[in-house]
Amino acid sequence: MHNKMTMKEIARRLNISITTVSRALNSKSDVGEKTRQAVMALARELDYTPNEIAASLRKRKSSIIGVILPRVEHYFFATILKGIVSSAQKDNFAVILSESAHIPQKESELVGRLIGMNVSGIILAPCRNEIDISYNKSMEKNNIPIVLIDRMPKNYQGHFVKTNDFHGAEIAVKHLIQQGYKKIAHIRGHEYSSIAEDRYQGYCHALKLNNMEYNPALVKTCEFVNKEEGYYFTKELLLSDDKPDAIFTVSDEVAMGVYKAMGELGLNIPVDVGVVGYSNSMVSNFIYPTLSTIDQPGIRMGETAYEFLRSALDDTEKIRQKVFEAKLLIRQSSVRRQL
């Protein structure tokens, strides 16, 4: 009978009530040891597994958290997920993972589904600068806390965990300037992404601090933030009359497209063009030349987001926020001078 076995059947076989079976399975103190052992023995014999979701719905309390990420296969988001899952498992929390694919409507639908499943809480990396207010109200009504991670709307007052993307971009561009590059391009992310906007503003700030003129022709905006766009925009930049001698990309994935375009054009990295990426993906240290990049502590961010969510279940008043500092990893792709 295995998975079809129910507490009702166990109760019938032992001639006890369903309530007694339930309390025995949950090790309640008011159930006699002899009865509890009989229930547990029969449950093991029949390979009975309680329906935890159904039980949580009856109790209006769940041992499940929901996680919504824009792209599951993205290296940085994968590290975030690893941090969340490893922490949740220690507390015997299950994790339901969903992917918004950068589609706001889908993101809202996924949040609604998780609320309907009565999850304990939600960790969300929003795909845009604004999040759906309607599901915020629904979560408040159902006492379901939410922690935003990596991206967030301006002036957001709730729980969040992020990296200082402004500073990350600033130190990346400053490094290129210190290496002697004079004309630095930026292949940025979409304008509705908070992290892309922060990195763009960091790029602009670094130029201003070093008395370098901002040239809008050297800034290209991705829609999908992928290798193909990195390749296309690099070709466009380097075949123009006003070509750059360095490129700072919004992500390592975009930088992979830069490498391909440079190879086809017969240009040398970093002699002809310096390159700095963002996120310290696994491939960044295995390509040639190795890619200078900004490191983001994805695992620690995931662990922190889970800790904030877990704490919010017990203390609903305190707002928990954490900003991790970005770190520049200098490798071969940007070193024009001897350090």
C-alpha cells in the first residue's frame, strides 16, 4: 500500500483514534510509550510517509520556503541557491525553486502560487526595479515574510541582501584607468534592472572621478544580458571610428561574447583591449587570458537571505538588511602594466 497508506488505516489496524496516531507520529508527550512504539513500528512496516504539505495546510504552518530566481542556470544565481538550500536543510526546511525568466507577470504568478501553497516565506530576486504591490499585501495578510536578494526597488524598506554593485563597477573601471586605458566602453544590462543601473552609475562615477569624458557612444545596452549581445556590441564598438581600448561588461557571460569578437577581429587581450567582467563565474578563471572580474559572494548571500527569512518567522517587526562589498579579482585580461 506504501504511499497510499493513511493515518486512518494505521488507526484502524491498531484500534486507536486518528488523533492518537497523529500525536504519536509527532512524538507528543501525552501518548503512552507503548502506543507510540506500536504506531511507529507499523508506520515503518507499511513504509508510511506523512503528507507534510497537507499537514502544514491543516496547521497553517509550513516547513517549506519558496525561492524565485530570474535564471536558474546562471552561475551567480546557482551559488545563491546553494547557500539557501544548504542552510534550509539544516533546519529541515524544504525549498521550492521557480524561475521567472525575467518576466514580471510570470514572477507575480509564481509568488501567487507559493502563497497558495502556504509556504513559510519567500526569497525573491526581482526581475525589475518594481515589484507587484498586490502580492506584497497578500503576503502580509497571510503572514508570509519575503526577503529580496541581489536586486530591489529604490527606497525598498523590507528585508534584503545585495552586493554593492555601484562600488564594484567603480573599482573595476578605476583599475582599467590605472592600467593606462584611455577609452573605456561599458556593455550594460537592461535599464529596468537595479543591478545594471547601479553598475552603470558606478562606471560613470569612476570616469568622473578620474576626469575622463563620458561618451554615450561607448555605452551599449543589453536586453537579455548574454554572450550573443556581448559579441554583437563588441563588434559594433571595435569596428567604429571611435573604438575603445577597454571594455567593462555587466556580467562574465557578456564578457565571453567580447572574447569571441576579439578573436575574430585578430585583436589581443589585454594589449589591444582590456576586459573586466562581473560575477566571478566558474569559466572566468579557465579561459585564456583569464578574466579579471568582480567577485560576488553568492553562497554567503544565499545563507544570509535564509537566515533573515528564518528570523522573520519569529520576529515580524525587525527589518533585516545586508549589503556585501564587491571585490575586484585582477587577472590577465586587464593587466597592461606590471603591478
